[in-house]
Amino acid sequence: MPQGALILASSLAGPCAFLEKACIGPSEIEDLLEAPRRAASDQHTVSLAVFVSFLQNAAAYYGDGLFGWMAGRQFDLNLLGDFGRTVLAAPNVREAIRLFCDAFDVIQSDSVMSLDVHGDEAVVSYRILNPSIWPRDQDAEFTLGIISALIERATGPSWRPISVVTEHMPHASEDSYGRQMRCALSHCASENAIRFPARVLCLRIAGSDSPMFRDDAAGLVQTARDRQRALSLSVRVRNEIARRIGNGPCGETAVARALGLSERSLRRHLGQEDVSYSDILDACRHDMARIFLALPAMTIDEIALRLSYSDRSAFERSFRRCVGATPSQFRLSLDSDG
């Protein structure tokens, strides 16, 4: 996959199939697909930003805020080619989700998916790392819906998560969320996640093919790693900052170590791209700040903490220097525009 925020073009077929089942006419679907086709990088990939926008527009046309979740739940993983077929061949839920996480760059860049187990609870988290791609609530719920349906292949139709959390505000009624996701919901989190009993990870997936999985999984993971290494260092640094910010140390030392570089090498290579670490950190923080300031549920103090500033004053000084307004003034301008 070339450098940039891209996704497999075949991913569009799933939401389109969902619209067709809902008796949305071919001409209407063609209109929704016009922007992704114009933004296609090649016959195999399309801009991730345009794909995310397509999902937002499709949800508006469908008339239900939970379009993304429902379309994800009905998504055919075979549409993702070798990646999807190998996931479905996994011997159990753990191996299927682990491949999703480790080889995610094969199907979508500038994004991260992870699996963590805490005692008797498992958590699959997902987030687009590029902070300029927003709003993205439909994409988040679409992806979590795909994971939910994958787990259901092993558990059966009675499956329901423990909880779902999203980084966006709710865009449907509490009753609608409850009916569709059948679990506890919370919003404005640092990432999108689905939680479920860890014992589910050991369950066999219907139709699995262990020999095929063993043969193909390692190659997909290697391809994903190669694509990560092919990204420019500035993009890799930005993605690492976005992954860590609010969740762990995002200073230059920690990020350099995570990328396998010394601080000196990091500075030198970034200099060759005519950018500095502080430039990337500031841009990432300010892009994320604009998003958080549009979420009324988040206070200025909470945003400063989420962005790993030492305190509110440091956040206000940095934001004003970049934007020309304090965070409070920027938030008020959003309210007046609305």
C-alpha cells in the first residue's frame, strides 16, 4: 500500500451491500460512491479520509446513526481478499483478532488495532491515528461491528459484549444503542473499544482452516511491517505520538526508542525531512485539541490531560500560540458557528 492514509477499495463493497439490502436504489449508491472513486489511489486502494466520509454520508442517507455498526456486523470478510480469508481460517478467536491487529496495515494505514487481556476480560481497541480525519464515528462503529460479528462466528447469535466505548459523542438514542449493541455504552473515550469475556478467545471459529492460517498469517504480518517501515519517518513519529498521547510518555526519548532510533538519529532524519519533533508533536496536539473542543462533555482541564500537557496553562499557551485564540474562545466560536 503506498504511503498515506489508505484503505482497501474492496472495503466499500460491504456498506454498499448493506444499503442494497435496505432497498437503497443503485443510482443513490452510485452517487455516494462518486467521491471514493475520484479519490482512488489505484484500483486496489482509496483514501482513508474519503472512505470515512463515505460512511458518514451513507449513514445520513440511510437515516440511522447506527448505520456503521449494522453494516460492520454484516460485513463479509472475504471482501478483504487474502487478509479476510486468512482471518476466517484462524483456529480460534484469539488468533483471528491477533492477526487483525498485527497485520492491520495490509488493509488500512494510519490506524491501530490492539488486543489486551486483563484478568477475565479481553479488550479490542481501534483508532485512526491521523487526527485530521474527523468526524469518524461511523468508521469506528463499523470496525467494532466487524469484530463483534467475527466473535459471533465462534459464540453463536446469543453473543453480546460486556461493553463498547467510543471516542465520539453518541449519535443515536440510548435505546437504539442498547437494541443494536446489547451492552453497556460509554463515549468520549481515548479510543474505540469492545470488551468481552476473555474465555471467548479460546473458542474455535466456524469454518476455520488451521493449515491455511499457518501458511498465510506470517506473510501478512511481514507485509504489514514492511509497509510500516516504508512510511516517512515524520508520519511514523506522528502515528507513534497519536498512539501514545494521553496513554503514556510521548516525549522525544520514548518515541525514538519505540521506533528503534536514538534521539540523535531521530533528529537527524527528521531534519532531512525539514521538520522537527516539536513541530510534529504540536501539530498532532492541536489537531486533536480541535476535535476535543467540539465535544461539550470534555472540560478544558480534561483535554489538557488527554493531550499530555503538564497543566491547563501549558495547553492554553500552546494552543493560543498556534491558533490565535484560547481553547475557551475557540470552543465559543464553534458554538456560535453551530
